[in-house]
Amino acid sequence: MRKRIQELSETAEAETGDRQFVTALHRGLDILRAFSTDDKLGLGNRELAARTGLPNSTVSRLTYTLLKLGYLVYDEATGRYRMGVPVLGLGYACLGGMKVRETAQPLMQQLADESGDGVLVGMGGRDDLTMTYIATARATRGMISLQLNVGSRISLSRSAMGRAYLAVAPEAERAELFERMAQRAGPDEWPRLREGIEDARAQIAERGFYCNAGGWQSDINSVSVPYVSPQGDAPLLAFNLGGPAFVLPRERLETELGPRLLHMVNAVKHIGG
């Protein structure tokens, strides 16, 4: 099961005393963000406290409030919470407001089908220090591809999708994210991660796509292209094509599928996604 690492519960704005920043709302959203698709049985208050870094008493009040509002449901038998239907409504409202998703989906499916066995084509946006999939496409035939679906989260600092995002993120945002990722990774691991991110920036500047061979998982290779909406009506996103390394050797990604993914992303921009 993919383990979500605890994040700091207070943001820089809250720490500097921004009077417009509502800390209680931030903490409530942190509770909802603590859940992942791996949490099939739900989460108890202690687990939520561990993931968010919030005191147990604060977590209890927040889960009570979210339960009353329907955003959480409680299982008496297990003492655990699961997300309620209203959360799903928020997610669909978000997806429904992204024209680029509707535009890209058929092109993603076509590329997945033409790329063959084991290939997953995805589109994602940043969620804190992760990338969240907002669209996916798999080949209609062949072997099972990566088990990632809409709502799945992957590492911002290690994945091809995350590094492609960071490669074109505004300087101020990237600097703030670098500081937080460095704190999370620690002094021993961060230099290697930063080197990978800088490599992604260089590759994208040179050829428009980034090839990641085993950087996220040792047996997974992928290629990614950032997406900046030409109309400015969508958040910064990234497209990704990945799969098992034996299906997608680096040479194939660099000479065939990377250019094809880049072509697809340019087509999405041309159509007006």
C-alpha cells in the first residue's frame, strides 16, 4: 500500500499571521486530503492525526464536523471514517470545469491504443507535494497496465509527471516547493532528487519532453510533457505515458513515444483544450 508521508499542518501564510487565512478551514481540508485510494477500510482519528500532524483533540472536532456535514461517514463496527458522497460531488465539479480533459481524452485513448501492451496515458495536476491523475487511458487490448486511475496520487519530486510540472512552474512556486521537498527528503536524498528535476528542465527545454527511466519505481519507465493552457483557463498540468520497463525501454520512449506524446499535447493546445 502506498504510504502518504505526513505534511506540515501549518502553511507559510498561517505562520506569518495572514489575517485572511482561515486556519480552521485549512485543517478541515487537511483531514480530507489525508485519505487516499489505498484506504479501503477508512481511517481512524489516530491515523488522521498521524498523517496531518494535528492534535488528536483537533482531529476529533474536525471529523465530528465533517461527519455532520456528510463529507465523512462513520463505521461503528471499525471506528473508522470514509469519505462521503459530497466529496465526490466536489471532485466532479472540478473535473467538469476542465475543458482540456474533455478535449484530451480521445487523443489520449488513441495514443494508448497505438502504443500497445501495458501502456497508460495520463493527465494530472499538482495536489500539494503529489500529482493527482485527472484523466487516464489504457490500451483496449493487451496486458494490464499501471494500476493508476483518476484520483490516484504519485510523487511530485520523483515521477516524470511531477518533474515535468516542476520544469515549467513559475519561479516563485518552484522555489517554495523546492524548500518543502528538501525538508521532506532530507539532506542525504534531496541533492539526487533535485538533480533529477533539473535534468527534466533541461530535457524539456531541449526537446519538449522528459524521459524518466526508473526514477519513480525501478521497474517503471515513463515520459512526460507539461501543459500550459494557451487560453490561460486551466491550471498547469502534465501529460504522462508510462508502463513496465521491459515494454517501454528508454530508447523507445526517447525516439518514438516521447515525440508522439509531445505531438498529442500540441494537438490538444491547437484544438483549444
